[in-house]
Amino acid sequence: MIYLELKFSEEELAQIEALSGAGYSPEKIAMYLDIDKKKFLKEWKNENTIVRYHYDRGLLLDSAAIAMKLAENAKGGNITAIQQLEKIQRAQRVENLKKQIYFSNELDEL
């Protein structure tokens, strides 16, 4: 993980996760944390920084929580939940296939 100019407390990193999961943009998160927007965006744009990790993790955590609840409802027989879950699963399979095709050489090297 790369650390650039900014340092964050554990509480601030948790806030980045919570805010990104709630749909807030990096600009709004910088404003919420009352830090320099340009510096925050510089770190957010670099995929190997702590800022980007926690931003992406927040998106994943909230998305996973919703999908797990949806799966629970689908298992209970909720037709709408079944349809929505199938759509999510189909999209994930397509995304996985794309990664296999585009990154197959890199995966073979692992």
C-alpha cells in the first residue's frame, strides 16, 4: 500500500468506507473530512493508496451487504429478489469472464 501526502486515523478510514458505501463522491468525502480536495483526489486516483483501498472497500462492503440480504430474501421465495439476484449473478459472471479473457496471461503467471 502506498501512502502519499495525507495521513488518516482509523476513524477517518472507517468514515471513508462508510461514505463511499453510501454513494458519496471523493470530492464530498474530502469536504466531509475537511481536508484538501486536490490532495485527497490525488490519493484517490492512485489505486495503490490507502485512500483508494478504503474507498473501494466501502463500496464492496455495502454492495455485499445488500446482495446477501437479497439472497436471503430470494431463498425465502421472494420472486422480485430472485429476479434481482439472478441479474446481479449474471453480471458478475460476465465480469469474471472478461477478466479471464483480458488478464489470462497475468493469471497464468501466478
